[in-house]
Amino acid sequence: MSDQRHPLLRHLRPALPVPSWPGQRPQVSFVVCSRDRLAVLQACIDSIRAACRAHPAFAAELVVVDNGSCDGTAEYISAAAATSDIALTAVSEPRPGLAAARNAGLARARGQVLVFVDDDCRLDGNYLVDLERHYANGEKWLIRGGRVEIGDARDLPFTIKRCDKRERLTPAVHPGGFVLGCNMTMHREVAALIGPFDERFGAGGALRSAEDTDYLVRAMLAGVAVEYVPDMTIFHHHGRRDREAIDRLHRDYHFGNGALCLKHIGHAPWLLRHFYWAARAALRELAGGPRFDSDLRLSHWPIVLMNLAGAAKFAFLVLARRPPRHARCAQETPEASAEAGAR
């Protein structure tokens, strides 16, 4: 892995300066973000503590970000930090959005390996054993995700990852869902290279989802591998048990993916190929072809339509942030104007 950044990333400063750490610095930081979901957050934190107690030789810390909750989450996190048997840092990030909350957690995490876990997930008791084994070979420049099982049999089988084969992401596979953001790990140097999460994406953001997928694409563009492993298991208690909730999430995911495609179209044109395949599958569906997910009765058409809507929203966000032409001209240096004239 070269230390030189991809052109898309050169403007970003390292997100993770080396922090001071009294005594033993943790080997792993679990970053959990939550907004008004105290009931599931408590179970998540308990499962992380239990996994850390099961493998005490692997020093760990927990960074919990309250993203503007009104249900007592902040008070619970403060109390938990005072009594926790592992180091627990409480962080407040009032700006709404999962990406903003994750960036706040990144800024406070001290571990060499960072693990992102959603607040409605619970760790398998052997999680740290698997994590340590995978990082023991010293390979640093990759993002790694693990298995995501359904946590409650009453929940519909969505937002899970059950593949039994270890594999790495290539442009032939759409990055959405290859590694799920609820179970995503990396070395802190990888996070420093790629930079912060794009706060336009993700739950609570303007683009609703795909902050994790955007991160994977940026990693690939920077020469960082993306790997899925069939262990490092978490259990996702997402609580969605009706069609309406699944349909809404299905639409939101592909709204974010459409924005992602437009954002990276210049450097990752292979994302457009996946849109073409989705459109072709949607047309075949009209002629009796298979649905996107026959078990959940999910169609290809929301993928196509929400991709287009998400791309339009991204274009609007970009144009809305551009200064007027006269302001851009006023900001140009004489050197830049001379260079433009020469061209």
C-alpha cells in the first residue's frame, strides 16, 4: 500500500491523530452510535462487555456516541462509563445523522483496530478471538467485515450477511451490503487515510443511507482492500417484522446508492454498470422474470427509481453548495486566471 493518497482523498486531513493514552493503550475500539434507542443500546453494550471479559488479554475500549437522544440515552451512557469494567468513553454529537455520529466516535477512539457496531446488534462471545486472529498476520491496509445473523427469529431476514466463504470485493460486485456497516473493522491508519465519513450519506442524513458503502468505494479507490470473513459474528436485532418497514428500508438503501453512483462516476464508472444491470433486471421482471428477492417479494423497480432519485438529490446538494459564478471568479488568484487563459 502506497502512502500517497488517491487524488480524491488528498484534500482530506488525517481523521485520527495519535491520541494520548494513560497506561496501556487499547488494541481495539468499539464505536457504537445511538439515537433514541436506549432499550437496544443497553443490550448491545452488555454484549460488548461480555465479549471483552471473555478475552481479557486483548485490551479493548468502548466509545458510545449519543446522537441527540431525548430518551435518557445520555444519562445512561454517563452512568455506564462510571461503572463499566472496560474503558467506556461517552461522546455527545448533537448534529443528526449516523455519519456525523461515527465521525465523532472516530475522533475519540484510541485503539489500533476500530470496530463499528450498530446499537441494535449484539456480539457473539468469541468475537474478539476471531478479530485478533484475523489481524494477527499484520496486514493493515484493508477494511474487514464479519458475519451478520438475524438476532430475533420474528424479524424479517433483511440487513444480514450469511455467506460462508471468505472473499474480497471487486468491481464485479456491487459494494452495497458486501460488508455491512453494523459490523465493519479497520486499522486506525486506514481510517486516517480514507478520512471521515461523508455526512451527506447515512441514516438521518440527506441521502438516507450508504455512508458505509461510500467508505468502501473510497477505500477501493485508495488501494485499500475490502474483505468479508464468515466469522466475527454479530446478531442484528433490527425489529422489522412487516412489509412496510422492509420496503421503506429497501428504497432508502437504493436512494443512497444512486447518490453514490453519481458521486464516484468519474473514478468508479463500474458503479454505473451495476445500475444498468438493475435496469435490465427490472425490465425482465415485467416479462415474468425473477424479483430482486423472491422470499421478501422485493422488486427491482424500486432499485432503479430510487437510484435515479438519489442521483438527482446528490446533484442538487452539490449545486446548492456551489458559490455563484461571480463569487468563484472573485476567489480566483491571478496565477489561476493566467493558467486558465493559457488553456
